[in-house]
Amino acid sequence: MVSVKETPGATGLTKDQLLEMYYKMVLARTVGQRERILNRMGKGPFAVTGEGHEATQVGTAYALRPGHDWVFPYYRDIGVALTIGMTARDLLLAQLSKAEAIESGGRNMPSHFSHPQLRIVSGSAPVSTQAPHAVGAALAAKLRRTDEVAMTYFGDGGTSVGDLHEAMNFAGVHKVPVIFVCENNQFAISVRWRNQAAIENASLRAQGYGFPGVTVDGNDLLAVYGAAREAVARARRGEGATFIECKTYRLVPHTSDDDDRRYRTREEVEEWSKKDPLPRFAAWLKEQGIADQGALEGIQARAAQEVDEATAYAEQAPAPAPESALRHVFVEEDR
């Protein structure tokens, strides 16, 4: 496993950027926790969150140019959406199925992130179907001779789906500027990685399609960012695709409908909790003299306030009009 320990100068990141990345991680964690609370209160129909994935999501997305590059997330990617530019209000409006929700005006299932101006493209519930779409966007960028990059996300379970392999094969043959990000949290819902594949690292599969694959510590923000930055640079230079496997762990059940005690022990979760990316990066910021405890607590308070305000707004926002339920379902003709 590659673990890149870099100083701010080596990463090319400023102090303000490093603190912004920490804020996005804290905000993603806070939004995820709030979505689960709202679900338990009967206000949100479903919650699928990314506690534990924050370094992977923020580190990869931070290497992109929001509104310029194309992003094809999967359902756990709260940190990706927030890093590219969506707000806590955007996400909670969708969580509560409100009419103002950007994705579908309250018609779609929560966590189907979408934002046309930011070029975040909504996916569908079947896993890895977004990968061929990302390759298509990357091919379009190549044909137009722009320097746009497409980045798509999926879990380790998504690597077992044919859509991903078809997408990777096409990307390798046509050398398109796409980056495949595998958030390997060790489980395809309840199926362990070792029961999915006979290889240790999913990144090995990239070799079969003719482009590089790298495995990084997905709980190490700077390791993830370093790998993503290099992959984006390769893509912009016209050198084609990269597969980044980020080994991480979800600290919560798969969804609000999942009982993870049926397939993993509390001891295992506790061991991975010791590698939680948030306190890990916070400790690094303090060690480097970038932020003291007071500054870190201030960031946490700011995230909590943003989520509180977003929750209050979303709860008061109007629900979709009942008569709009069939909009965009059938052809609508002017009469």
C-alpha cells in the first residue's frame, strides 16, 4: 500500500487550502450524521452516508476544477458533492424530498447527487452504471480537444459489475481522460472483498485494460490527493485513464436499512475507528503548526452551524405539489 506523507509545500497546497479540505471533511461527516438522524425521526425516507470515506472523497475531488471537469459520483459521495461545490442545504433538501431539490425536485431517491452547473451528473441505483457515462464524457472532451477530465466513483462491489469493465476497456482502447476511483471499504454491502475477488488490490485490474492502477491509504488525505493530482495531470496531458483504489472503511452500516452486526464484529469496527481520517488529519494539521485545537474546534462549530441552518431551511421548504408527481415520466404535449 502506498502512503504519501507530504508537507504543504510538497503537495502544492496552501495553508488555507489544507484548512478548507479539513472543513469539507468535517462538513461531510456532519451532513451524513444529520441525514441518519432525520431518517430515524421519520423525516427522511432513506440514508446512505460516507462516515469514514471523507479523506477519499475530499482528497480526490479537490484535484478537479469544479464546473470544468465532469463528476460521476455514487450514492455514498457526500464529500465529493460538497467539495465540488454543492451545499449542505442542497443535500438536505434532497434528503427531505423537497420541491427545491436540485436533483429531481423531490422525486428522486436521496443521494443521487446532481448539479448541472457544477457538472455533477446524477447516477442511478444500480452500481457502476455511471462508469460508462463518465467514459462517454471523457471521449467527448477528447473529441472536442478540451482539457476536461471525467472522474467516476464506485465501491469495491462496483468492480465486480460488467459495466465497469466495459468502461475500463473502452477507456484503455481510446485513451480518454477519465479517472476511476474505487472507494474500497472492504464490503459490497455484506460481502467481504476476499469473497469477491482473488486479488488483494482492485487496482491490479487496470493492467488488463492498459492503463495505470494505484492503491493508496484511503484514510490519508494527502496520499489520496497526491494520487488524484497525478492522475488528473496525466489525463490533461492526453495520457489517458488511471484507476485509483482508496482503501478505507465505512464506520456506519451500509444504509439506514442495514444491520451491519450480522456480518462484522464491533471489535473490527472499533479497530478501523482508530484510523478515522478526521482526527488523523486534524492531528497532522496540529503537528505541522497549521492549526491549533481552538482553530480546529472553530471549524467543527462552523460546519455544525451550516448543517443546523440547512436543516432548518430544508424542513420549512415546501414539498412537491402532488399534481407534479408524473412530471418527466410521460411525454407531455402542448394542448
